[in-house]
Amino acid sequence: MPMLAVNGVELYYEVHGSGPPVLGIHGTPSSALLWEDAAEVLGRRSRCIIYDRRGFYRSERPEPFEAVNLADHVEDAAALLEALSAAPAVVIGRSTGGEIALELARRHPGKVAALVLLEPALFTLDPQAAAWAQQLRQTVLAVAERSPSTASETVLRAALGHEAWVALSGHLRQHFTDASPAVLAEIRGRGLDLSGAPLELSKAEAADIRQPALIVSAEDSPEALHAVNRRLAELLPNSESALVAGGHLIDPAGPAVLDFLHRHLPPLAPP
């Protein structure tokens, strides 16, 4: 199992294909497991790197594992790109992974060539979305007091809908459930979407993120996520938007993403 030591933790990672680098950052709760099919597709055109963020699935959970901050995830991603000689990369982030991708581009602009943001969880951009997120935070914490293992389920029922949660296979539901300690650690930390002190990206800070960016919304997602994407599209100076079918688990290798990559990845070297 490929592991890489960065910032005091061992991260699980995979590399698919060869060519210009693409980094995939999963959401909360999730892991690289849910990106494997997309990584195979992306690997036909790029060197696609996916990994489990600290605390999730095959990556190490630091001890003590009380809190994880946005800065931890950003610096892990930066160190991973550095260790794999993969910068600058096109960074694809889904949900919380999209928030991490944005902050990576802001803090380490030289490591990010372009951004694909699949409903990034930057709820502070919209007052109603922020209120929705903080209500969800309180709900997760209240439920977790009685049953900590249900933290992931509570988050996903809100983001995907009750029917979508029930429709998941038993294997996937267990996979998400096992991520509950990481969900709670992020809620106790700083900067992440459901923390008590989430990232607040100012207009000036957003204007400094000049990499080309694709912002993707899903038709069936909560209005809070659509509101965030509309505001983000206004703030990022070099962005375009796409609307796709389905819900919040947007395909990282869907047609809109592949079209964007075709336009923004450098051409493959001849064999």
C-alpha cells in the first residue's frame, strides 16, 4: 500500500497514468476509494494523483485525534505535490476538498495550475448557506453525543438527501460510517466548512486566486450549495460554471471536467 510521510502523518496515495499532473481531493466524509473510477479516466490524459486525507480510511490518524484544521489539509496537499514532483497541478476538489483546493491555490499559488471545484463547501460566502452549515454542525454534534459513529451519516443525509443515503450499498455506508472520527475532528478544528470558525474568504483574497477555475453545481443538490457557487463565480476572476445532473457526489471525471482539462492541460508529449 503506497504511503508517504508528510507533516508528521502517513498519507495513502495512488498515481494513475502519466503526463501533466492532476490532484484529486476528496470531500468529508469520503476517501480516494470513491475516486478510483474517475482516476482511471483522468489517468488516460494525465498523471492523476488521489489520496486519503489525514484521518480518513487508509491514512494515519494522528494522536491525539481531537481536532484537524483546514491548514493541516492544505499543507498536506502542498507537501504531497512537492514530494511527488507534481507541481503545478490541476487540482480537483469535491465539497470539503474544494474548499481545501481553493485555500491551496491561495497559499501556494505556484503549486496550482488550475482548479476544478465540485460544489466547494465554502458556506461563509452566502448568509443562508452559512446558517444551513452551522445548523448542520449543531445537529451533528448533538447526534454524536449519543452515537459518535453516526456523524458521517448525519452529514450525508443533509448533503445528499435521505433517499440517496438509503440507496447506498451497505459497503459504502459502512465506509462512510468509519470516517465519523475524522468528521468530528474537522468539526472541532478551525477553518473547515462545519467547524465553529470556518474559512471566510474575503473579496480581495478571492481576487488573488487567478488560476483558471471551473465551478460545478449539481441539479439535485441543496440550494445552499448552489448559492455558494453563484457567489464564488462572482468572486473568482478567471472562472466558468457548469451545471450537471445528479446530486452532490459530482463525478470528478464527468464531461464538463474533461472538457475543462482538455482546454487547460498542456498537450501530452509524443511517445
